[in-house]
Amino acid sequence: MSPQIVVAGAVLAPSAAGRAVLIAQRRRPPELAGLWELPGGKVMPGESESAALVRELVEELGLDAGAIAVGERLGVDVVLNPAMTLRAYLVSLTSGEPRAHDHQALRWVTAVQLDDVDWVPADRAWLPDLARALG
């Protein structure tokens, strides 16, 4: 049986300090509450990874599906356990302002701020790739 794929979106946008990525602070589970991650979620059976990411970003961030453009893969797959693999994609928004529907908070961070974030352990694997994407 192939592992469950979980997709995460590196939502990029221009900011006053250069390009920035949207990060979300987890509410749960207790061991990850308060840590920051790239938003996303599980791919459902029969769903493409990009469709799953759009669906998750609509649910979690209150965005319009038509405003979300899923781009290239970011970094390598992160194996969470034998049954679950995490995969990230670059994402751009054509309109809308993300809102924290499923998270404690949202914030935009630039490349120089990445190392100052208290990340969930799995997302740390993408920090060099995120820094390049924001560069």
C-alpha cells in the first residue's frame, strides 16, 4: 500500500521587505500546538495533489479556489512515518486575503526570518528551498 500523501502550500507574495511566505500556527494536536507550518492537508482518494492543496487552502484560509495557483514542487518529500509522506508546492494567490480558519494565527515571513520561526519538525526540511524561493 502506498503512503498517504499530505500536501503543503508555500504561498508566496510580495512584501515591503521582499518576497514572503505565508505560515500558519497550529492549534492541534497538543504536541504541535503553537508551532508554525506551511498550510495544507491530506490528499483524498481519487483527488490530485494540486486539487487537494486548493481544497485545503480554501478550507483553512478562506480563499476562493479560483485565486489559488499551484506551481512547482518545493524541496524533497518528507517521510513522516511509513504510512504518511509530506510534499510541498509553491503557490501564488491572484486575489484574496488569507484568514486563519483552522489555525491560531497566520503571518508572512521573509527569507531572513525563516530561521527565527518555531517550525513543526517536518517543515524544517524545506527551509533551504524556501529561502531560495524567497531569494
